[in-house]
Amino acid sequence: MKTKNLILFTLISTFFLIFIVSIWKILATLQGLNIQNFNLQIIFIFGVLISFANLRIGNKIKGFYKSILFSLIFVICDGYLIQKLPLWYNIGIFLILYFFVNKINKYSFVNLREQHSTQIIFFEFLTLFGILFFSFVILFPFYMMLITSFKTQIALLVNPLDFSINFGQDLTSLFKSYFVIFESYNFGRYILTSTIVSVGTVIITLIFAIPAAYAIARLNFFGKTFMSTSILIIYMFPAIVLVIPLYTIFSQLGLRNSIEGLLIVYTATTLPVAIYMLQGYFKSIPKELEEAAILDKLSWFGIITKIIIPLSIPAISSVALYVFMIAWNEFLFSLMFLDNPNSFTLSRAIQYLSGDAETPRQYLMAGSVIVTLPVLFIFVYFEKYLVSGLTAGSVKG
Amino acid sequence: MKDTLANTEKKTAYILTLPAVALVFAIILFPIFANVWISFKEVKLKDIRIPEPRAKKIVKSISEDTSKIKILYKLRNSSLIQEIRDVSFQDKFPKNFEIEKLDPRCEFKKYTLRCKFGNWPAKYRENFLLEFETNDGSKIDKKALKLIKPTLNGKSDNILLNTDFTLKNFKKVLFDDEFVDLLLTTFYYTFFGTVGSIIFGILTAQMVNQKFYGRTFMRSVLLFPYVAPVVALAYTWELLLDPNSGTLNSLLINYQIIETPINLLGQKYININILGFDFKLRLALTTVIMFEVWRYFPLAFLFILARLQAIPKELYEAADVDGASPFQKFFNITLPQITAVISILFMIRFIWNFNKFEDVFLLTGGASGTRTLPINVYQQGFAISDIGMGSAVSIVIVVLLLMFMFSYFKLLGKRVDEN
């Protein structure tokens, strides 16, 4: 029993070590270092030895000195085997080992004898593994997008693995792709169109949604339950099914290639979500306030503008942020309705840019950075408001 | 008194909801009915443009005489296939204008020229020349004259409004050789994308539910793929997976894991040998599914995390007292608590993935075995320019979705009964 636990523990911790060192090596390779293999066998042997020695030594040496000792041994052997690597790479390896030894420090022979110890250890390492794995898998494409936008066509073709940026060059050549897409590809105009469309959608949606949500939340009328259930069903309806009829109707009415057309469609598609989120919030506002207002002979318009809106600023702003993000990210309708470059939105413009095989990829990535940044900024900055709304199922995708 | 109060309440409610209801009806519900209508018609993309009578006004001076002027109207029928009936024409002129010779189809009264051109066949063109002079001999301002635009009107058949119906579109869609393949591709894409995103969602939710340093930051990072614009993400992945100089292939070659680059998005099949068994994997489809899982697991993550945080702590404490292992706790407490959320998620994601267009369109454009039904709507409607066919495919999508929802609710209802 004890040996089985011991073996499992050393294996799990070793695989974790292999994983973090491999990620570090991949990142180092992408800085232009010439690393041809991971040396998995050597890391494996060291991992097993360190895990075992750590248990063996236990508390005889202070944790801090122990970590330093193990890390140094590993770094020296690793540095000896893969020669001629810069200092920063070895410092990284040292820090990783220090982190690793610190993590396994808390386990001892006594721990391993406890009930379910291997499962507990497995789950703990799985969590650590998951955090690193998902951070890497999710952030890597974003990292690549950003780096590529700062590179030149030649640099990208000569060594696709070199992600290092030369910060020594002056700013105009560093941000060259951005200057080019603004000057030659008219991106300023597309940003303006996207902003007008998104902000316009937010305003119109709120103007339509607030009264409707208020009526559904507060007033009694025939068809109320039908309306509130059909909101969700309509929300599930696929956009791709609407495309052809809307395309034909908009063509005949001359609404294609116009901002008005996009505004109408975006408003209609975001309305159900907005009404659903708002009516939920309106229901939580105490009724007494409105009753007092009715006694004061306030009309419904007065009730909404003087009582409901001031009280639900947080909900309204989170709905506004959502609608903004949906409209900003929208692609399907802008692809269908816009074919004149003068009325392109950002997403459509980037897709149009990529249609030309000659377009250098760094321009495409610079455009992608421009369209992504506002959304990520809004998301990170207002995360607290947005997450609760997201769970209400509000961003369609 | 009470009755009138209830009545005003009702009236107010209708006034308040009417704008939203009308808009949603016009843009979402009406097109669905229109889809049914169009799917039974033979309509091509070029048919839907309403034919318009058009006139281009060209103003020319005659020799040196500034009080005389020639105006050329280039008249044409904008449609190449449809005729326009009863074309009428109208243009205004300054008060001192007089016409030299009048075309028999026209009359000039009150400084307005009105003409009746009769019927214009398809592709009709005519150069319509008129000469004017001022009755007081004053100089003519050519620019001002050009700014006055003639108005033209005419009647034409709208192919969408007539009542010729056909079953051709449905026949073509349903009895197409590739229809089964299309359905299978759509099903693989939807099913594996949904299952994958839910599994990832469970793993990440379980992970973020532990306490660790930087947990809120981790939660935002996990949502990045879901909130970022699809265009940017799709092109980034395309560059990442590019066979010629993409980062992934370069890395794999650098570490000598593969010898020749793999075209992950452009290769339909790849032969895989596992334990002596050869089988073909649909490579491009698998890659597209991976992208879908990567992009949409955050939704599952959020839903499941919210549910996990609502599970009472006492359940786990009781399990600890009984000496349950972490695996037992996960399978006997956590999983049963989140099955309800998972079944809702499965339905939502299944429906949305079934209709997903942008992701596949941007990554592969539907090539190399990734053509799903929504991609087919686009290809039929806009690449082959057959609006009727596109509509018929959308109707197939709607019918399949309704069938799925119906059987899913039935199944779910049964399971609830059994419990």
C-alpha cells in the first residue's frame, strides 16, 4: 500500500513537472531559441529523484534551502545538457523548479499513509495542471495575434517560430501594420461605422426594451404569460434561418448596405434578451414606490423615467454593455447585408481583407487586435456586472 | 371604478409593449413565414431586384448661344429579365423655359415635362433628346439644371408576390446525393462540439471552484474566447494552423514530432493507426470541432460554476465524515447536482451549434468535408445564387430543430417521471 502510494505520488508530480517545463521550453523556442527536443527522459528521471528525495529528507532541511538546492541541481544538469542557452532561460527553469519543489514540500510519508491520499494528490495536481493548461491554451492565440501584428512579412516567413519583438526599433516601424491599415485600408472609417452601429443598437434597444420589460414585470394584461415565454423561444431561433428572407426584403426596400438596415436587425435580435434581463430586475424593485407615484398622479412615462430607470441603473448598464458586445461582434448579418466597402463594419472589413490572398498576415492580425481590444477591455473592466448576466444566458453564440 | 383602472392598465401595457412586439414580429417572426413562402418558389438571386426605370440627365450647350440648351436623358430598364409597364416620367424646369419641339408622348405644362413611355421590355434603352430655350434670352445655368432630378415610375411584376409554387427546391435538397453526408457532418459537428464543450466546462468549473491565488483572474481569462469577436479568433487560428508557416506546424517540425506539415484545415481525411487498426479521421472537421469547443466551453463553464457554488457545503461535510474519497464525492454528489444544468446546456448548445455559421465559414468556408447545413444555406442562396434553394435548406433546418426539441423534451419528461 505504501509503496503503491509512493510510486503514484512520484509519477503524478513528475508528469506535472514535465508539463510545466515543456510549456516553458515551447515559450522559449518561440523567443527564437534553438531547442530541438524536450529531453523528456532526463526531466522524468530528475522529477522522480526530486520527488523521492523530497519525501526522504522531509523536514531535516528548511523548506527554503531545500527548494533552492533541488532547483540548482536541476538547472545545472539541464544547462549542461542543453548548452548555450541564455541566462533568462535558466532563470525561468530555476523559478519553475522552485515553484514545483515548494508545491511538493507539503507532502510527507505521513500524508501518503492517510486514506485516499493518492486521489487527493491527483486532484490537487489536476487543478494545478488545469490552471496552467487552460491559461496556455486560451491565452496563446491572443498572444500570437498581438505578436504577429508587430512583425514584418519577411520576419514571419523566415522564422515563424520567432515571436520576439525588437523593442529597440522606433515606434513607427513597430506599429507599422497599424499605420498601414489606417492609412491604406481605411480602418478609421470602419471603426466609426462599427461604433455608430453598436452604440445606436444599444440606444434603440433600450428605448424599446425598457417600456416593454416594465409592462411585462408590472402590469396585468391579456397575453402577458404568452409574451414572457415566447421571448425565450424567439431568443433560441437561429439567425441563419432569417438571413434569406431578410436579404430579399432588404434588397427590395433598398436597406442593404445601410447602417439603418443593420440597426433594425441588430435591435430586433437583441430585444428579447434585453427584455428578459430587464423584466427580471424590474420585478425586484419594491412596488410601494410606484404605488406612491400613482397616488401623486404620475403617468406611466413619469413612473418609468422618474422611478424605474434611476433605480435600475446597474441592470440597464449591464444590458447596455451586452447589447454593445453582441452588436460589435456580429458577423453573419454584416456579411449578408454589406457589400459596399463604404458601409463595412470592422468584422466585415477584416473578413473582406482576408479574402485577398495577397494581404499580409500582420495587417490581418492588426485588424483583429483592433476589433478585439475594446470588447476585452469592456469585459475585464465590467466583469462583475457582466458575469451575472452571462449566466442568465444573454450572450448568444 | 376598478374596472376602468384595469382597462387603463391594459391599454398602457399594450402601448408599452407594442413597439418591441412589432419590431420582433417584423424582423424575426415574419421572415420565418416568408421563408416557407420563398422555399416553394423558383427564385434566383437576380430575380429579387425590383426592375426600375432609370434616367441619366446630361445637359449640353448648343454652339455659342447661351440661351439655348440640349438635354439628353439616357433612359433604361435596370432589369435584364423583366419588363416595366406604364412608365411615366416627370421633370421640372425654371419658369422662363420653353420647349422647342415636343415629343408626341409628352406634354409640357406649368414648366413641368410629363411623359408616358408605355411599356419597357427587359434591357430597354433609349436616348431621349430635348431642346429648350429661355423666352427672355437670359443665360442658362447648366449646373442648377443638372441638379433637378427627373422622377420615373413604372409597374412591374414582383416575382416574390405571385402565386406560382413548386416543390422543385425540396426535391433537389432532399434527394441530393450529398444530403446524407451533409446531415452527418452537421450532426458530428453539433454533437461532438456540444459534448466537448460541456466536458471542458465541467473540468474548468470544478477547477475554478477550488481556492487558489488568482482565481478571479482565471475566471475572466476562461471567458475570453467566448466574448472576443469570432472574426479575430478564426483568423488567428487559421494562422496558427497554417501548413506553410503556421506556428503549430513549425513547432511540431522543430521538435521532430512530424516530418511534413499537416494541413489541419484543408485536409479532409487523415489515416490513423491505433493498435494495428487503420481508420480514417475527418481531419478538417475535427479541427473545426476543436475550435468550436475552445470557443464555447466558457458558457458551459459559467453555468456549471454557478450551480457548483450553490451546492450546500453540508453535503460534502457529511461525505467527509463517512470517509468518501474525492472521486466518490465527485460522482455521487457533484455530478447528480449538476445534471439538470447539463441537460439544459446540452439543449441550448445543441441548438446553437446546429445553426452555427460564422465559425465554419471563416475557418474553412465549408471546404474539405466541413459543409454543414447552415453553410449550405449560404452556398445555395449566395454562391449558387438560388434563393429558393437556400430557403428550402433553412426550412429543413427549422424542421430538424423542432424535431430535436420535441424528442428531447419527451425524453427529458420520461426521465423526470422515472425519478
